[in-house]
Amino acid sequence: MFNNQRILITGGTGSWGQEIARQLLEKYDPKEIIIYSRGEFAQVTMDRSFKNPKLKFVIGDVVNLETLSFAMRGIDIVFHLAALKHVPICEDNPWQSINTNILGTHNVVKAAISHGVKLVIDCSSDKACASVNMYGMCKAIGEKLMIHGNLESANTKFVCTRAGNVMGTRGSIIPFFKELIEKGEDLPITNFNMTRYYMRIDEAIGLLFGAAERCMGGEIFVTKMPACKITDLAEVMVEELKGKSKLKEIGVRPGEKIHEDLISEFEVKDTVIFDEDYYLILPQQNINGLRDKYEDFKKFEGEKYSSNYRLMNKDEIRDKLKQGGFI
């Protein structure tokens, strides 16, 4: 479905955006990929790295509807990645989180409908599920806006994908731990019981494409992801990198949860098992007749889908880290 298509990636210079662009260029034959983001230097760096004439770059912020609408002209498919996503930053700057993660998402919906985009894929987060922090609350509203977009247009499909942490993304914990270990410094752990979902970025993007290809519009695709204790992850990294760092518990940061959820106890009744890779949360409104179309799919069983279920052991964590080239 990506061949001969003009594709826009908001926030496209980030780790997810670059991997989406890389896989699109390697596995498909898109007509053009527009990278829409705020950072001039990041765009220059990405352009020099890819050296591909199918990549075009537009400086812009999703908060600016006029610029976004200009970039959306003639686009077939949109991957919406642009977000303020660090929990402490969003806690300290709530209105900026609202501007980017809510109003910016609404602008994406409006611009896509105005320009007859075929499909918009919103890349959401586990933080949107049973949210307790500003980032998660804004992403949860962003999901609602995206799904509601299906009621505003019969020509544009809107779908969400919800996933946990991706290993090694910019500003994330694995490169942070690696840097500290190499310096011989202790590793700060906010709570020794904390668990998180983790998946390699190439795996996550491959699954994202699968959702885009098979969606009907209105679904939230929930990626089935392995999870682990942060202390186990840290200890494996110290062992493999031959470091001497110790783990230091520093206390939970504002807005931080001990365990993350991908499906809440309130969403279970609307969730079906899509396939071996995805659960699927259906909208409570019968958008696009989804409830009828998925009526025969097996229902999700369990109280919720949480990161403290079925944790990876240290050997499994070690394999994941080696496969990702982190150790």
C-alpha cells in the first residue's frame, strides 16, 4: 500500500521517524516521503545520512495549521509522530504538552481531511492508557481526536497504534545507562520494582506497517510487547559492558507509574485479539461498523494488559540488547 504513495511523517527526524523512512525506502517504492519537523539541524543531519532524493524536508510545527496544511497537500498517507513525550518535561510545561500533543494532533486531523489524505496513523503510547501524567492525558485525548476523525470524513481513515518503550530511542534509558556505565557512574533507578515494555525499533516499525495495511479506520492497535524489570535491565547492561556501576534508588518522579498498561481495565470489554502481534481496542461508538466487522474475533481475556505480567528473564533481556546492538 506504500508503493507510489506520497507519505508525510510528522516529527520525522526522531528515532521512530527515521526508522519508518528507512524501512519505507528499503521495503517499498514510495513516490516521496515528506519529513515534517521543527529542528533544522536534525533535518540536515538526516538528509546527509540518508542521501535519498525521495526524501523531502519541511520545517514546521504541528501547532501551526497553516504550515502543516501546506505540507499536507497531495499527501496519501500520514504517520503522526510529533509529540512532546518526556514525562517530567510535560509535567513542568503542561500548556506546551497541550499545544503539541492535543492541539497539534487536532491540526493533523483537520489538515488531513481538508486535503483528502487516504490514511492517518497516529503513533500513541502506553502512557495514554490509564494516564496519571500530563503527557499520558494529552496522548489519550489525542487518540480520541484521531478516532473521532473517522466520523468527520468518509474519505480519510484514522487509526491509532499504542506501544510501550522502544529500545535505544533518543533520550531513552538504554543509551543513558550505557553512557553512565562507561563513565563508571551509578545508575539511578526511580523505583526498584518498576517495570516497562521494551521492543527493538525495527520490530515496532514492522508491526506498525502491518496495522496500517490491515486497518479499517477507527481501531486502536495495541502492540503485544515483552516487558522487564528496570533493575534486571540495568544489571544485565552492567554485566555485559564489564562495568562497576551500582544501582541507586532515587524515588519516583512526578507523573511516573511503577507499571505501565497497554490495555486498561476499562478498555478490556472493547478489546479483541487481532492476531499474534496485536490486540485491538474498538471504539465505543460503532465507527465504520467495526463492532460488526470484528464480532467473530476472540475477546481479550484478563483484567488488563500491564507491564508487570510475564516479565522477561535476564537471558531474554540480554538477547534483546544484543539483537539491538546495545551490548
